[in-house]
Amino acid sequence: MDTQKVWFITGASKGMGLEITKAVLKNGDKVIATSRNTDMLLEKFEDHERNLLAIKLDITNEKDVENAISKGIDKFGKIDIVVNNAGYNLLGNIEETSDTEFRKTMDVNVFAMTHIIRNVLPHLRKQKSGQIINIASMMGFMSYPGNGSYSASKYAVIGLSEALAQEVAPFGIKVTILAPGTFRTNFMNEETLSVAQNKIDAYDLDTQVAQFTGFDGKQLGDPKKLAEVVLQLAEMPNPPLHLPLGSDSYHALLEVRKNEKEEIEKWKTLSLSTDFDQE
């Protein structure tokens, strides 16, 4: 019996996606690895050609997503695990962020993810099994100045995934939302960071950017260890729906929930005052 799993991984050429792809191939599984740069992928995985299908993919183009999934299934016969990893970050205060910039954040982080989910689910439902791992962020539970569009997209990923988990459970499909904290990738590198073009002096975006990029190289999270956790999730009969990754994410989420509970209780009387009077 073939015990090899087939993974579909987006954003596989760098960062967490690259480390997950490495770990999966090392584990002996097969990978449909998508990226905007397949040359980089092929260079890094020359020894795994039999188990690797590298596909150049613009995940915001639903037709291209459909074709990529079809190619992967034609090559390996199935897809077992989907890792929606590809993402985009824009720093900019809400007033500074143009409609086009905000939409790009949502297109990459939310709508592209739905393209993949929508097109892979018929296959997973047919085989009555599968796992979808959506990478959100600790920023999907809280936000900071200059991170509004990114946080909005990650909040959306969490809400989408919570609904999805309930919708697909009857078909034997599992869903996990990863909420990484800061991991030592190029995500906070000033050379790869996107910044709103319409800077407004009152907000001092340059200082916000400097604070953000100041964490580069100092992040607490090890992406190789994150990849090992993803492998563990693939072996679990009942994986968690929510999983913060990194001590910063874990502690921040607990603090957020504590503060939310205190605030809700503080305003309980006002909240309950809007019901119809009981007859």
C-alpha cells in the first residue's frame, strides 16, 4: 500500500513554504510546489525530481489555480494535504492605504486562498479525506498601527477557515489554522517589504517601517521547526483547528482573549440592554 502523501503547497520557493517543502520531501512524500519562481525551486530540489512537481502559479488567477491542481492530480493521482502559505504584507496606515493596495492584500491573502480551496475541494470530497492547512498569523487576532490591511486579511482567513472546517467535516476533511508569530524569514526584510505609497506626515510611516524591519534577523521563530510541526499535523487523526506557533503568538493570543473577556464583562449591562423586554 502506498503510504506517500501528496501535498499542494503555495509560496514554496522561500520562507516557511520552502522549509515545509523541504521537510515534506525529506519525509518521502510528494509535493506539488507552486511559486512565481519555479527556477529557484528546481535549483533547490534537484535531488527530488521524482517526488516534486514545480508549477509557476499566480494564485490570484483562479483559472491558473484550477489548471495547477489538475496538473498535480494528473501527475501524482491525488492531493492529500493543502498548505495555503503564500502571502503578502503591506505596511501603511488606513488613511494612507489606497484602494488598489488594500485590494492586493486581500486578493493574495484571502481571495487566492478561496480559489485554491474552491478548486481542490471537489477532489477531496470525492476521496472522502484530506487536510487543509491555512496559514494565518498572530496578526489575525490582534493588530497594530500600520498593519490594518494585513490584519484585516488574516482575520478574514481565520473566519473563513472556521466556517470551512464545519462545512467539510462531514466529508472527512480536516482544517487547521496556523497563527505564526515572528519567524526568521525574509518577511520583515526591508528589501522585500511593501509600503503604502501615499505617506502622510502625521502618521510617520517611516518610523513604523523602521520598527517593523528592526525585528529582521531577531525573530523568535525557527521556520524549520514550524515545518516539523506541519508534518506532525499531517499525522494527527484529530488536529487542532487553531494553533498559535511561537512563544510570542501563544502569549499574545492568551493576553488578547483575557483583555477581550474583561472588556465584554465591563460592558455587559449595555450589551444585554438591547433585547426585547420579557413579557
